[in-house]
Amino acid sequence: MPSRKFNSAATEFLYNRLIAGDPEAERAYEDEFVNIEIARTIYDLRTRAGLTQQQLAARVGTTKSAICRLEDADYEGHSLTMLRKIAAALDRRIEVRFLRVSRKRSA
């Protein structure tokens, strides 16, 4: 089970019912959660800065469609280089952390 808290009892119920205990489903869930968080963070930072996708793209040196893809929760092609460029364009820095994965131990 992921270490994060769920937003609702219903979400936790669905996770426990459909995902928990299936290592492949748990990995897929975590991967999708990361993609959603990256997309949401880029969108939130851009809009708080009052920038359009086109304006951010110009600051980063890419296209509007590239920014649009990065803000799409289904996008899986994030590169650290591009994320650093976006962070710099928004006066931010990237922080990378490696977190311990809890493993269920068999009896």
C-alpha cells in the first residue's frame, strides 16, 4: 500500500479492493500517481506565474505543444533536463528524493 494518505474513504476502499496486494497493479498505480503529480505541479506553477503555455514554452525554448504534453497526466516522457528548464523558467529548482519502498514480508 502506498505511504500517502487517500483523499477519501472511497478512494482508499477502491485501492484496497482493486490494487492492493497485486505488485504489478501497485507499481502501475504509483507510476500514474507520479505522472499526475508532475503534470499538476507544472500547471499550477505556470498558472500562478500568470503564464500561458506559449509564454512558458518561449522561456524554456520549446513549443507550446511540448508544455501541453507535460501538463497532461497521461504523459510518461518526462526528462530531468526538461523539468530543470521548466523549473528555471519559473524561478524554481528541482528536488529529487529516493524514498524507501515498503515491502510486505512473507511469513
